[in-house]
Amino acid sequence: MKIEKIINNNIVSAYDENNREIVVMGRGLGFGRKLGDMIDDIKIEKIFRMDNEAESERLQSVLADIPLEHIQISNDIITYSKTVISKKLNKNIYITLTDHINFAIDRYKQGLNFKNALLWEIKKFYSAEYEVGKKALEMIKETLGIELPDDEAASIAMHLVNAEFGTDMPNTIDITKLIQNVLKIIKYYYQVELDEESINYERFITHLKFFAQRIITHRPNSGTDEEFHNMIKSQYKTDYRCAEKIRKYIENEFKMNVPEEELIYLTVHLRRITTAN
């Protein structure tokens, strides 16, 4: 492969066999080189293949001013996360997480540590991603000798959630808040404490995550038959009224519509979680 662009001493861009632009990382890959030189394969540590030219340009822009060690540890964290999280991650994670970790390390060196206001919620609703975040902090400490606070584990987890859902940070924050407040409505409405260790609770949280994602990203389900709707509303009247309260909260708080189909499936899940409880 020939060097098409020298981004810095350790990162260059090139074109692969399919004539797609790639970003190539390796210590000294760009040092003392010029455009058109062949890339030293032995030095290649990572090849980034983004989905389009705009993402590739954004990646190059972000990586240009970030120390190689920060890029390497970010890549190691992403690689580890893929062994733990079953969902496919959007390739933008290489941009967003690398940028975040570099920024977090810079803040640490300046003595600036920010609290993550959603730390408790992230631990609760995204436990797998939070565990990856905690492992990431261990990896950063072991590799760079920098001990970041637990709040950063939650921030790393949120970037992973973004990559799973294909959303941006503001949407992920809204999704997390929506889940939190829906659970509050349920507990108040039924006057019950949910068994957070049960499989039914875990299933319900999974449903809420995707329900919230669909609502916040304006991609709700629609299209179930009217007969099914009427049957659920008739058999589960109490649960349907709770679902209506949740719809009212969402419409007031987020100014977003919750279609009837979403309400029906939410009713079914409410019935299951409260009956099992």
C-alpha cells in the first residue's frame, strides 16, 4: 500500500485493494516519509476501515493530535469490549471513545475530575457496558500509570451504548433518563418494589432500553392488528392505564408521540413484570 496522506508520525492514510480509503496506525509509519512511499507492513498495528469518506476524514482529524499511546489503549479497550458485549458496535466508536479517553487523560493531568451525573443509572441499566468501563480503567492504569475515577467507567460505558444503538450522547442521556423515570412511574403506580435480581426484571429493562431508543430516535413500532390491541386493553386494564401514564410523561417531557402499538407491548411487559413480582 502507498501512503496517500501523512496525518502524523504514526498515522497515515492509504487505499486498500477495493480502492477504499483506510487509516493505518503504527509507530513511525509517517516519520520521514513522503506521499507515494510504500507503507512498511511490519510497522502496522491497526487498520481503520470506516463506513464512508466523511467518517474517515473525521477519524483522521481526531487522531492527528492524539498521542499514539492514547490511541493504542483506546483500540485495546474497544477490542476487549467486543469480547464482552454481543451487540455490534458502530465504527464511530473509534472516533468518539478515542477522543473521550484522550480528553479524560488530559483533564486528569490538569487535576480536573468531573462527576458523571448518571453514574448510578448507568451501573443499573447498562451493567455489562459499565463492567467494560471498569476494565478499561484498569487497562489505562496498567498501561499508562494513570488512575481515572469511577465516573470515567460510566462515561466509557455511555460511549459503548451510543455505539450499540447508533445514537449520539444527548440521545443516550435522554434514553437513560426515560428508563429511570418510567421505572419510578411503575413503582409509584403499582406501589411495589421490583425484584431487580430476577430474570423478568432483566427482560423488562432490555425492553425498556429498546423502547426508549425507538421513541427518542423517532423510530417507533407500528402496525399490530386492532383485534390484538382490544384484547390486551380488555384483559390488562390496570396495566394499560399505567402504560397510558407513561405515554403522557413521555409526551410532556420529550414532546414525542408514543403510538398505540408501543403502548400495547409495554402493557404486556408491565403485566409480566408486576405479576412475576
